[in-house]
Amino acid sequence: MKARMTAKAAEHRLAAAGLEATEHRVRVLMAVGGTPYPSSAPEILDAVRAKSDINRVTVYRILDLLVEHEVLNRLDLGDKSRRFCLREDHDDEHPHFHCTRCDRYLCLRHAQGILNTEGLEGLEADIRHVDIRLEGVCPACRSTT
Ligand SMILES: [Zn+2]
Ligand SMILES: [Zn+2]
């Protein structure tokens, strides 16, 4: 899976997205990029706050900015909870695996052409966002049954 994101990699990624690499943005991006699974907003907040004095609103604002600039994916999970994970590149809307037993999410590799959008032909649909979720039981949970 993805390695921990360095400050340098975070700065590079921000620059590529046309964003100024402020200290706070770098810290938020490193917190999200440091895990191979999508993190919840409170988890990100804890990780960033462990190293820097930054308020909640600022962190949430940066998360929204990074989603807007296609640096991060945002998973809206219905129960008002949101999780964030890193995009390998700007169009990396990869699928996720959700363990229904421990409620953990895993990022899967981006798969080109996983969808058949034939049904949308003639509807002039403009697809803005792809959200594919596979549900089941993760290996850790399976081994404990
Ligand atoms: Zn599990
Ligand atoms: Zn992901």
C-alpha cells in the first residue's frame, strides 16, 4: 500500500494542484496521505493536532479545499460521517472496501472501465463523481470467527 507521505511529497502535490503549500495544508495532507485507508475527519484532526496548534475549522476548511482541487477523495457515508483519502492523481476516484463487521474502509486500486455507463447514453449525463463501494468482511475479522 501507500507509504507514509513526506512533507516534500505533500508540498509537491499541493503545487501540482495549483495550491500554495502553506504549513497547515502540508500537515493536513500528510495526515491523510500517511494511511492506506480513508480517515475520518476527527482522526485527521487528532493526527494534525498532535503536531501543531491548529483549530478544527481550519482543518475542515483545508480538507474541503483539497477535495475541491482533486487532491483528496471524500467519501460521504450517509450517516453524516465523512472520510478522506489521497488520490494518486487528479482523476483517481478509486473503489473502496467496507468491512461491515469492524466498519473499516480500505482503498482499492483505481480500475479503469469498471462501470458500464451504456444506460446513460442519450441522457447527456455529466458524471462528476464516482463512488464504488464493495462490502464484506475483512481478513482481520474473518480470522477471529
Ligand atoms: Zn473487519
Ligand atoms: Zn480511498
